[in-house]
Amino acid sequence: MTRLELTEKIVSTKISKGLTWKGLAAGIGPGSEIVYTAALLGQMVLTPGEAAKAGALLDLTEDEAKLLTFPPMRGAGVTMPPTDPLIYRFYELLQNYGTTWKALIEEEFGDGIMSAIDFSMTIEREPDPKGDRVKIGMSGKFLPFKRY
Amino acid sequence: MTRLELTEKIVSTKISKGLTWKGLAAGIGPGSEIVYTAALLGQMVLTPGEAAKAGALLDLTEDEAKLLTFPPMRGAGVTMPPTDPLIYRFYELLQNYGTTWKALIEEEFGDGIMSAIDFSMTIEREPDPKGDRVKIGMSGKFLPFKRY
Amino acid sequence: MTRLELTEKIVSTKISKGLTWKGLAAGIGPGSEIVYTAALLGQMVLTPGEAAKAGALLDLTEDEAKLLTFPPMRGAGVTMPPTDPLIYRFYELLQNYGTTWKALIEEEFGDGIMSAIDFSMTIEREPDPKGDRVKIGMSGKFLPFKRY
Amino acid sequence: MTRLELTEKIVSTKISKGLTWKGLAAGIGPGSEIVYTAALLGQMVLTPGEAAKAGALLDLTEDEAKLLTFPPMRGAGVTMPPTDPLIYRFYELLQNYGTTWKALIEEEFGDGIMSAIDFSMTIEREPDPKGDRVKIGMSGKFLPFKRY
Amino acid sequence: MTRLELTEKIVSTKISKGLTWKGLAAGIGPGSEIVYTAALLGQMVLTPGEAAKAGALLDLTEDEAKLLTFPPMRGAGVTMPPTDPLIYRFYELLQNYGTTWKALIEEEFGDGIMSAIDFSMTIEREPDPKGDRVKIGMSGKFLPFKRY
Amino acid sequence: MTRLELTEKIVSTKISKGLTWKGLAAGIGPGSEIVYTAALLGQMVLTPGEAAKAGALLDLTEDEAKLLTFPPMRGAGVTMPPTDPLIYRFYELLQNYGTTWKALIEEEFGDGIMSAIDFSMTIEREPDPKGDRVKIGMSGKFLPFKRY
Amino acid sequence: MTRLELTEKIVSTKISKGLTWKGLAAGIGPGSEIVYTAALLGQMVLTPGEAAKAGALLDLTEDEAKLLTFPPMRGAGVTMPPTDPLIYRFYELLQNYGTTWKALIEEEFGDGIMSAIDFSMTIEREPDPKGDRVKIGMSGKFLPFKRY
Amino acid sequence: MTRLELTEKIVSTKISKGLTWKGLAAGIGPGSEIVYTAALLGQMVLTPGEAAKAGALLDLTEDEAKLLTFPPMRGAGVTMPPTDPLIYRFYELLQNYGTTWKALIEEEFGDGIMSAIDFSMTIEREPDPKGDRVKIGMSGKFLPFKRY
Amino acid sequence: MTRLELTEKIVSTKISKGLTWKGLAAGIGPGSEIVYTAALLGQMVLTPGEAAKAGALLDLTEDEAKLLTFPPMRGAGVTMPPTDPLIYRFYELLQNYGTTWKALIEEEFGDGIMSAIDFSMTIEREPDPKGDRVKIGMSGKFLPFKRY
Amino acid sequence: MTRLELTEKIVSTKISKGLTWKGLAAGIGPGSEIVYTAALLGQMVLTPGEAAKAGALLDLTEDEAKLLTFPPMRGAGVTMPPTDPLIYRFYELLQNYGTTWKALIEEEFGDGIMSAIDFSMTIEREPDPKGDRVKIGMSGKFLPFKRY
């Protein structure tokens, strides 16, 4: 079984058993629901303990649960540019604001990047009388280009 | 003069006169430095009053300043996938977390998207003893798919 | 079963049972036949009640019907540019008139977009002695770019 | 002077002289502002009389005005997929609803297409207390595939 | 069974039973062998009567024969640019003569197109002592761009 | 001066002097207007004598006329897939009928191709009460794959 | 069974039975091992007699052997640009020398091409004390562009 | 002056002065006309002595001649897949025979490649009563994959 | 069984049996773990003796083990640009430093390349108090472009 | 002046003045010649002091020298896949060994990446009687994926 097939099985089982991503995350461990969901969708790893719990919740075999502990081929099975409107909006932000982010981060921090590895994020509901908003917080370590 | 040529002129003048994006933003108005920088980089509009101030700071002709008040062809001149490491990291986040964002936002809000139009954001320095971090905040209105 | 496989099954069953999209839509609920057809083709969601009716009409299992209530990966399985002449003509309109639509909508409404989410549409036959015409009506909320 | 260069000149002159697309259209003739704007943006033709009027309004040389009467290389200079959010939303509609349009038009009319050549359209403001809407009407002749 | 799978089955059965495209066409009806072959290759439709005959000749099930009467997703399964030399030569003609065809058709007919829908064609052997030639005849209705 | 620049100059001069492709062809020689137009559009060669006549008609310098006698980089400056509707329709024919052409030509002639080099064509107006038609004739030598 | 599946079966069987391409070619007929190998790899045809011998050597069914006598969709299943270093080197030669080949062939032969259909080739080992070399010979008929 | 601009100048001057590639090669040195033509077309280097002679023949400045001695960005300005029929035929050979070349070279030499660097080639006219042929000879060192 | 399917089986079996790449390499032979891992991942060959040991460790059939001794279609199944962050970083290095590597290698060695075939490499852990580092060593034979 | 234009000027001046990359690096500072060459080729930054020295060596204006101190749009003007053989070989290594590097680095270090930012490298000549070799050393900090 490949990781892509495992992801398909997880998505099917979740729907069939009436589970939610948040519920699954709560059952897997105390970590971020973003990390756990990403792992179940084939983009992050779980620890062996977390994988065992995920396996129990999702009726996985031992081998399938073990597969969740190996670094996946990240980005596999993802279409770019995104065809789904929800995902595309982030692509659009990047397309329209990317040069601005580069300009302002470099002006503030110097020549370097925001790490996408030493990185964490949150997604929250921001109540608003004119319609609730999606509030996203990102925090990535600034890495200066090494001079040598 | 096209908008792309105007952006090139603005970037050149900024360097030549020793200006900063933050300094330019402060001179243009009380709005977000992200909006103002994006406008100067050819991705957003300025009001006539803001454009006049930008024109004065950047030695633009009247026609050039006026051009800043027209909606640009957003995304023009931007390479995708990004070749620059700073911009690419956001593309990578999208590639690795896009399906996760979709899963969690839909579970919390229902079928819809986070607007990239009714949207605002901030970029800040987050001090950290192990190395300062780039802290990004995004807020976009949730828009449910219309049923009819 | 993935959503793409479910769409294939729905299309097969519809042909095999001699059903029509309009007939299916009428059997699913009072909503738009465009929304219902799009849902059956893997691009929109149904409510649980609608999904149950669709399932009955199309001999779906309970899990398959439930799958219709989850937001799909929109655009999955769609080729761009379209190879089919009927779909391509819309792509051609976009290619030839896109800049015109942008110019006229921005002149009338200001800097913003027509929402594709808070959006509805109709398709009708327009009788014409020189040959009937396809009449399409679209209505999308104008969303101004947020200034902040 | 190529047609692309002429389009750039027209856009510059329009801004410099403070003209609008609707105003230009009204000055060119009684036809649709969509057709006239598209012609000025390099996608449609004008008649010699219309071109002369457009030339007068936009300070074009005689050769430049004449160029407006020749069929352009349609679609030239247009990026696909669109990078501009306003134009992209139409691309998204096509990506998400294209198969639905095909299904419903074929069910109603038989095997054929909606012509993008024998085609007309309108763009209007649709007042709405929750926010005005963009109302688009399209009418294209149905063309059945010839059997022979 | 999808249309692509049906096409594969038809091609296999034709080889296995030692049939020819021309023979199949003659057995299906009095229409053009181009239309019939295209339908069997998944690009055109048959009438119910024609489909029944095709089904009998090719050992198709009733559902498979019915599938031949539905408009296919034209162009599906076709690689562009073509990798096969025979098909590529037409692509090359288009690449080398496309602008010429546009120039001459527009000069003769005005601003418009040759329809690919109200269209018929023939393929014949043209005997020639220096080597026989493939003779192709095409006839498509000229459609002028609508002015409105 | 490159060939692309020469083509742009020829197109400009033709419009400015009010010439037609057919008129130019008639002035260049007794050959096909398709060959001559293609040469002026940068896709075919002229003989020195033809080039001299073309140069006289189009106010070319001696070097520019000489350039018309050299094999061009065919296909240079042509966008694929075509964005122009007139040219696109041929692409669509190829996409929808390519496998059919292959099937029927191979069945008639054996394993080989229709040459796009030892090739000639005609474009004519075919009067029709329901609307005149574009009539295209192509003749290409059949080349069998060499067995060795 | 499609041709691609047949190619996979042939490759598997060849390895399993310990056969070589040269040995297979010698068993199929007196023709070139290049033609025979290409046919077994899905790019050329065999005569019925050759196909029967190939079928016997490779344990093919009668239908599978017959499939080898039909012109394949050439180029199917081939990745371009090539990812395999051996194949890529030819692509690199084309990229680096293509314009040179065009310049020299046209200077010697006039406006035309080297046929890839009326074409034969050889591959040999060229012993060399500094390391043996691959020696390739190609011979293609020169085809002049037809003037008409 | 970039190398691409230099190539354009060389091609222009060659035509203007009525030179040939073979004549230029003979004037540059005793080496292969393929190497010299490739160098003048921006794909290979000349020695300082050769560059001086090329400069004299083509009216180059000293800096331009010096530029010919630096390794160029090979492949720059070359379109792939080739749009020119003469160059495309080599691409087609690669697409149709690439896997065959790989199979036969590996069977003869083992796991490795034919070098495109330690490589030489010839192009000759092969007289033939049925039409002269282009005869190409290639010789590349076999390089085995290093085991370590 | 194709090589891609064999690679999938090997990866699955390795996880299921709790093996490591280094452990597998040690069991296969005294060669580089990079070569052995690449072979197991479908990119290099093993000798018959090595393949037999690999087969024993990974429960392969005799045919599967034999398949490991044949040169694979290198690069098959690899996505470019890489979507996985670990692999992408090398792509980024190439994008940002490629022209620099070319400039410095050519300045030092002359016109030629570093072979990727007569090539070896090492990957090691480089302890560092600020965080361990990945240390990579590459050694490729310099191949000068042949002059002839 | 854009950065791409500055890079072109630097390359021209270097050739015209007979400078070398190593010589330029030695004149700019004590840092790595790789960093300095990359900066002059538009991919890295110089400090103001270094830029002043580079400006003096290369006859740059003050504004041009200042431009060298700003982070460039890295990767701009670089073609991927590389068309130049020297650069392509690195792309090939990535294509053939990328999955191996991922497998071995993850096995040794855990889930994370080798940084391309906190990264240094060397290029050296490795004398070898069978032909000198290019020796490359890379050292990048290992960054583990953050768990949160």
C-alpha cells in the first residue's frame, strides 16, 4: 500500500465512521490539529504512539499505521495551480502579495527567508457581525543567508 | 508607460534615493504598509490623494501617479512556481498544507472559502532567543457557497 | 471509493437507467438544476436530505450518498484548457473578453471582483427563428478589495 | 506599430486624457460598449467609421486607426490561467461548472455547442441591499454538430 | 464503464474479429465513415439505431451501445502536441500555415471563423505516378463575428 | 533585422499602403497565394526574383528582400494552443479527429504518413444559400515507413 | 489489451525468459534489429509473419501477436524531455546542434527536411583504445518543400 | 552585447555579405564545419585565433570576437519541442526510437550512456537515384555508470 | 511487474519488515549505500550477486531480483520541480547557483562539464554545536567538449 | 536599470576588461568566490563595502553598485530544465538521486531538510591521472520539521 492509497483509505473511513478531523486530532494526541490532519492527509509524520492511536480510530492495519510514521513524499497528489477555490485563494494571495512579502521581510530582517520547516500555524474562527472571518496565524523562524 | 515599467521605475528610484518601503508607506498615508507596498509594486491601487504623495516622494510625473490609482493586472510579471527562496516557502506551505487548510476550514465553517478580497494581513517581527521569527497574521471573511 | 469514482458511477448509472439531469434534479429537491447537476458531477455539495434522495434515484450505498454531502476537491478531473468544444467556447470567451470584463466591471464598481462563490446562474433556451440560442444569466456579488 | 503596442498606447492615452471606456464607446457609435472596449483592448474590430471616431478621441494616427479595423490575433497578450483575481473568477467558474454546462446544454439542445462567435453579452449592475451584484447576460446561437 | 474504456474495448474487438473501420462504417449506416470512425474512437455520437448496429458488430452490451449515443468529452485521451508522426503532420501544418489561413480567410470573408461544428470532410486516395497522395477536403460554414 | 521583425514590418506596410495578400501574391508571381502569403508571414521562402518583386511592392531594403529567400525558423512566433478562434478551430479539428484520420489513412494506405512537405493546399469560397462555406483542399504525398 | 500493456508484457517476458533484443530480432526475421526492437517496444509494426515468430518467442496469444501488426500510437508512454540520461543525451544534441543541422542541411540541399519516415539507421560498437565508442549512422531522404 | 544579440548580428551580416556557413568555416580554420557553425550560432566556442578570423570575415568588433571564445549558455534561444520541421524530425526520431536506442546500447555496452561531450559528427550528401539522402554519422564515447 | 511496481513493493516490504536502507546496503555488498539505495528505488542497477542478496532480504521472487540487474528508465516516477521540501532544496540550489557553478568550473577547467556518470558521492553527518549539518561530497570527472 | 540588465553589463565588462571571476572575487573581499560570483550574476547580495570594490573593478555607477547590496529576485532569468549541459548534469543528478538523498538523510537525521540558506559550498580541482575531476563539497544545516 502506498501513502496515496493510505490517504484515500483514511478519508473514506473517516466519512464512513462519521469522524471529524478535530475529533481524530483530539484522539491522537495533544499536538496541533493542523499537524495531525496534515499527517492523515499524507503530508506530515506521526510518532509511533500517535500512529497507533490513529490506527485504532481509523481501523488501520499495523503496517498502515507504521507507514504514517515515515516522512511522506510531501506535495504528492496535489495539483498546482490549485483547482479548488478554497485552496486557490492562498495561491492568489501569493501571486498578488509575494513580492510585497519579500520586500517587507527583507527590509525588516535582511537577506534571508521565513522557514517553512521551523514553522507553526493556527487557524481560528474570528467572529464578526458582518460575517465571521477565518483568522490564520503563522510563525516561521527567520533564516539569514549564510555568508562564507 | 505601462504599469510594469512604472514598477521598475519606482524600484529604481527608491534605491537611488535611499528610501525604504516603510518610509514610503508612512509618507503615503495612515493605511497598511502592506497595501502601500503592494500598490507600489504594481498589485494594488492607491487613492488619488495617496498617489499624489507617492508621486512626490518618488519623482513621478502626474500621469505616472494617476496610473497608480487604476486597478492593475494583478499577478503580472510574477513567476510561478516562484524561483526566489523567500517567496517559494509560501508556495511550499500551500503545497504541503493546502489540503489540510481545506479540511479544517470546511469542518469549522462549512462549504465555502476564505476571501482573498475582503482580506487583511500583518507581518511582524517575533523576538525569540533561538532566533527571531516572522509572524504573519491573516484575516479573511468566510464566504459560503451560495445555494439557489 | 473516491469522489471521482463516485462521479463515474453516477454517470454510468444515469445512462443505464435512462435518467436525465433535469429529472434527477427534480427528484432531489426544489433547488437549481445547475447546483444539483454540479453536485452529481463532483463539484458541489448536497444536503443530507438531498443526498438521500439522490442515492435512492441512483442506487447509491449509504456511504456513497454521504460522500455527496462533503465539499469535493473542486476542479479535480477537469482538463484545462478544455479539449471539448462546448466547454472550450467559454474558455475562448474568457481569453478574448477577459480584459474587457475587467475594464468595464472596474469602471462601474471600482476595484474588486465578481464573486464566484456568492454566485448563481441560469441556462435557458432562447427561441430564435434563425436558430435557437443558449441564454445564460449570471449574478455574482461585487466584492471590493478591502483597504486597511 | 503592432496591435499590442497600439493597445498599450490606447490605455495610456485614455488614462492621460481622463477618459472612460463607456465614454469612449458612446463616442464611437451606437453599438455595445463591450464590443468597443474589446476592440480598443485589441480583441475585436471596428468599422472604418468607428475607427475614425476612436482615432479622434484617442489622438491616433491614421495608420493606427486603420489598424483597429483589421481582425487582431485574438487572445494575444492574455495570460492563462489568469493571474488577476477578477478575470480568474470566470476561469474558476469554468473549471467548476464546465462539465455541468456541457451536461445541461446537451440534454436540452442535443449534441452541439453554444457559439462564441454568433454571440452577444451584457454586463449590468444589479442593486442589492446586501451588496450590489454584477449581472451578466450571454446569448450564443446553438450550433449542432453536422452529421454527414 | 467510461467512454475511454469503451473505446479501448472497441479497438481490441475490432482487431480480434478482423474488422475494418470502413467495414464497420458500412455496417452502421449510410453516413460518413469519418463520422462513424470518430464515434467509435470516442469523439462523436451515433444515433440509437446506428449504435445498435455498431453494438451488434462489436459484441457490445446494451449499456455500452447506449453510451455511444451520448456526447463524449471530446479530445479526452488525446496527447497534444501529438507524438504520433501521422497526427503530428497536421499539427505542423497548423503551426506553419495557421497565420496564413487566418490572413486569407479574413481577407476573403471578413472577420469571423470557419466552423468546426457545421463542418464536414473527406479523405481520399489521389493516385499519382510519383507516389499516391492523401487528398483531404474540408468544408466549414463561415461564421462572422456578431456585431451588437 | 530578424525575420520576426521583418514580418512585423511587412504587416505594417501592407496596412499602411492599403495592400491585400491576394494583391501582393499576384504581384509576386504565378504561384499559390498560400505560399506567398506564408512567405511574407515568415513561414516559407521566396525565390530571388519573387523576393525582389515583394521588396518593390513593400518598400523593403535589398537586405530585407534577400532575407525572404532564406528558410525561416518555421513556427517561430506562433502560440500553441492557438488563442485566436479562427486558428484554434483547426487545432480543435485535430484534437477531435486526429485519431480518426490516423485510423482511416493507415487502413487505406498502410503504415506511414501524409507528407506536410510534399504538400499543397487551396482555400476557396463555397457559396451556400444557408451561408457561404470555407472550402479547403489538401494534397500530401503518402510516405510509407521504410522497412530495412 | 492495449499496446502499452502489451509492451510491458513483452519486456517482462523477455527478462523472465532470459532473452536479448538481438536474439529476438534474429528470431523474427532478416530485418534490422532496430526496427524489430522498436516494434516490440510499441513504436513500429511487424508483418504478420514476423509477428507470428515474435509471438512464439515471447509466449503471446494470437490476438497479442496480431496487435503487433497494427500501426501503434507512436511516442505513447515516452516522457519528454527524457529523464533517462542515455536518452537525454540525444535530446541535448538536438538542443545544442539543432540550429546547426538546419543551417548546414539547408545550405547543402535547399529548403526542405531530412525525412524521419523514409529513414534508416545503424548502431555499432566502434573500438577505441581510449574507450569504445557508440557509432550511429542515419540516412534519411531529403524532401524539398513543394512549391505550387 | 549578449551572445544572443551577437548571434543575430552574425546571421544578419552573413546574409548581407552573401557568405555561406561552409565558406565561413573554411575561413576560420581546419576544424569541422559543424563545430564552427555551431559556434557562430552561439552553441560552441572558438579558440582566440579562430575567433579573430571569424571576426575579420564578419566585421565583428574585438569584444564581439572575444565573446566567441567564452562557453555560451548552450541551448539558449532554442524552442522545445522544435517548431521547425527540419529540426522537429530529429525530435520525432528521439520520441519514437529513444527507448530502442536505450535497449540496444545497454545490451551491447552495459549500463551507461553515449557521451554528448566526447562526441563528433558528420553530415553528408548521399546520392540516390530516388532522391538524394542526408547521411549523418555520430560517434560518442561510451561512458559506463561508475560503481563505487 | 514493471520496475515502478517493484520499487513500490520494495518500499512496502522494507517498512513492513522494519529494515533500514543502511542495513539493506550492508547486506547487499561492500559498495556505496547511495548506489544500493538508488538501485532499490529504481534508479541504478545491481549485479546479479547483489540482486540475489537484495532479493533474499526483501522477499523478492527470482524474476523481481533479476529485474534489479537491468538498467531502469532513470527518472521515471520523479516529479519536477520537486514537491517535497527536502528534494526541492537541491533544485533551489541549482536554480540559484547553477550559473555560478558554470562560471567557476569553466574558468578552472575550460569548456566542458562535470560528468554525472563517472561520478560518485557521499552523504555524512557533520556534527555542529549550533545544530548538526548534512555534509555532501561529490566527485565527477571533468569532460572537455571534443574539438574535431 | 534592473538587476538582469546589471548582470548583463557585468558579464560584458568582465569580458571586455579581461577579468576573471576568481580575480574579481579576490578584489572584492576575503569571502567565498562562490558567493561573490553568485552576487555578480544576480543571485546573492554584497555588503556596501564589497559592492563599492566590485563597482570600482567593473566601472559601475554608484546606483549600480548600490543595487548589488539589495536581495535580488533569485532564480530570475534561469531556464528550467537547464538547457546548458554543464548545468543540466546537476539537474540530472537530482532527478536520478533525489529520492535516494531523501531516503538516506531522513534515515540518518529524521524528518526534516538540509537547509539551502544556512548553507556553504566549495568547488575544487581533484587531480586524477585518468582525467582531473570536479570536487564539490556542500554543507547545509539540518532543519527538523517543527512539531507543535
